[in-house]
Amino acid sequence: MARIAVIGAGVGAMAAAARLAVAGHRVTVYERSSTYGGTLGRFERDGFVFDTGPGLLRLPAVYRDLFVKTGKEPLESLVELAPVDPASRHLFADGTDVSLPNASRAGVMSALDAALGAGAGERWGAFLIRAREAWDRTRRPLLEEPLWPDWQVLAREPYPAPKQRRLLRPPRQAATLGEIAEWELGGGHLGALLKSYALEYGLDPGTAPASAAVLPYMEQTFGNWYVRGGMRELARAVYERCLARRVEFVFDAEVARVREKDGRAAGVELADGTAVEADHVVCGADPRGLERMLPGRELWGPDTVRPAATARPSRFTVLLALRGARPAAAAHRTVVHSPGATAEARAAFTGRHDEPPTVTVLRPDDPAVRSDDDHEAVTLTATVAPSGPVDWTDEALVQRYTERLIAAAALAVPDLRERMLWHEPRTPVHIAEATGAGGGSVPAPSLAGAGATLLHPSNTTGLPGLYLAGGWAHPGGGLAHAGMTGALVAGLIVEGDDFRGSQ
């Protein structure tokens, strides 16, 4: 039985803790804040309940597997998973309105034809076939296996972009998601639809590799799912599974240093000076913080993937308490597209928020998140530049941006302003406080292509006995990917060099 210290109580770190405890190890989690969950936070006021992080779950099989492997009670016995149908409603600046059904390719194609004209569905369907090929080529190395020493092979683009012949000019192939949107989908609303998937994950469609096509493929193949009571309930279920497996939690315990002995990780030291011995250390926080915890130690070799040097985009969220019942026909998720989507995407990387943002409006039909059936809880979210390039402590800026999100959401929620009881903005500063991530950045999933610049650091490090879990490690951000880090770290510790990946 090994002693294992886990830094951080995000869902990826807790997934690793539960799996390691089941394998017979003694696991203690040290969390700098007073609660668990990381990005899966919760805000409550006047009987209204809001998620402050992800509002939907994709690839629920990751968490089903976690609960199967760590106990007798399956995930669905502890939380209620509800498919979101339609998966999304899309509103464009010219008034075009299209609702896409959940996990139904034929239904999506039919809906696109009806809203955008004959042929739109067929064009999207052909794109999804190519996206599936990219998914099949990268699913295992990017989701189910550790990042192997030959990770450079993932620098190659797996998306099979068709060659497009041009008169008197060489043929061209799409290399970015933006080029797929323009060259293969013909731009317009169909192209804007594709670009919105990249923007949601904090990726610039103009530079995101063509392999980002796997993002809409995942959603439209495996569906969107909501956890009744809010996504925080998923974090609660994982936390309680850890407790049932005798994982210990120490809250308000910031790790100041990773201890090293005989060339390997040997425990942690807390900010109050408490020294903790351990045989393995799992870091579930932003790995850039390890430079502070291990001064002078080189953790990333010349041929390894290093943590991103610059902060990634973040999220700006507005929580709305509305008077009046939620209409039965209201979509759970509506995306209100920016009229200047290309400029808006650049803004998330430059900090110049001149264009109205693309706003995601979440309206869950869930009595647990509203004060009563005569009120409604609504969450608005947009991708923005992190704190640093933008001063999100500037109250005037926060008020202006809050107004932009509300103005966009008013297109999706009739009489929004008249119904509003109060609103609460949540900026990248709040995300930084909750997660410790620099600037409040939110990690994107790992993607192949683009010269391997969108990969995350391996779950192992240059210091034996020190491992990485959570959204900032391979295979990256998003609830499903973060959950997979738990399986990978546990496999590496339990099976060692014999571990070949999750099944």
C-alpha cells in the first residue's frame, strides 16, 4: 500500500484519488479552497441555484466507467442524467433559427435543410463523416492512452480534408477549422455553426487545426447531458465516492512545495509548514504552479510537451434570476451567434472586446435550481480573454460586458429585461480564485495537428513519482477529458510500465 498525496480536489484529481484508493493505496487530497469540485462550482441566492462552471456533460461514459470501477453503485443511482433535446438552438443575427436534435445525425441534417435550405444537411453530414475519421484516428492516443514518448506523431493533421480544385491555381486543402467552415461548408450560417464549437472551447477557429472537427462530432454523436440539480451534483457524487473509498480530504490546505528525496517525489509541504510524506504525488492543479513548488527542478525535457507559456481564454458568465415560469417549449441551450464572429474570436486572444459576443444561454427545466415554478434560473456564458490582458477587476468594464451578454440573451428569452429580478456577473477573476489557474484560463481538450501545439503535458513528469491530472494535463480540458486523466494516472501508478491505456 502506497501513500499518495493529491494536490487539488477538481474532478480529474478526485477521479484519480477514487481509482487509486480502490487499488488499495492510502490517498489524501489537499485542496487550497474550502470545498471540492474545482471548476464545478455553485452559486446560490434567494432560492436560485446556478452552476458557475460547465453546464452540460459530454461523453458521460467516462464517469459511468469511473463509478463502475470504484464501487457497486452505478453513476445513475447517485445522480440523474437527462439528455438535452434539442441539443442546441442556434440564433443568427439575421433572425435565422435552427434547433438541432440530440445525438441524431439524420435529425441534424433534416433540421439544417429546413432552416438553411436544401443541401445544407448533406454538406454537414459529409463533413461529419470526415470528422469521424479524425476521431477514429485520434480517440485512443488522445483520450485513452498516456502521451507516449513518440507524441510528435500527433503533430500530423488527422482530418482528411478533401482537395478542392481551382481554375488556374493549385488545389487547396483546409488546414484549420475556419478553412473547413469556409471552403467545405461554404461559410454563411453553416460555417458560423462550425466555428462556434471551437469558440466554446476557447479556440480561435482561424488557427484551430482541422482536427477540431472532432468537437462537433463528439457532441452530435454522444449527445449533451444535464445532471439534475446542476452539474455540481456530479462533483458531489465523485467526492462522496472518494469518501466511500476512504480517501481523506484536507481543505484550506495550500501546497507550497513538492518534497523531493533521492531523485523522486517524496511528499508535499503545506503553506503552514506541515510536511507530509508520500510515495507518489498527483498534481491536479495548473502544472505551471509546479515551478513554484519545485524551484530549480526541470520537469519538462527537451522532447516533452510543456505547459502553455501564455494564458488561454477564459469565460464570462452572468447568472439571471427571472420572475415568471419557464415556458415548456424553451430550449435548454441556445447559442446566440455574434454578427462578427471572426473578429469576436480574435478578441478572446487579444483582449479587444469590440464585437458583440457569441452567447450561450442555458435554461434548465429543473425545479431544483429555481425558487419555485413561478421563477426561472438562466445562465449566460461567453468566451473572453483571461485576466491579465484584460483588467476584469474594472467594474465599469464588467458592467459593460454584462450588458452585452444580456442584450444578446434577450433575443433568445422574450421579455428578458422585464422579467429580471437580479443578475450576478462572474468574471475570469472568479475562475482564478476557484481553480488557481493563471488568469482564470480554461483548458481546451488536446487536439492533434497544428504541430502538436495543442497537446497538454504528459501525466508523468521529469521527476519520478510526480504525476499530473485534471484539465491542464493530457488529454486536456472539458469534463470528459479531465475525468480520463484520473484513469490514466491511476493506471500509470498501479500498473507502471505495463500500463498501455484505459479499456
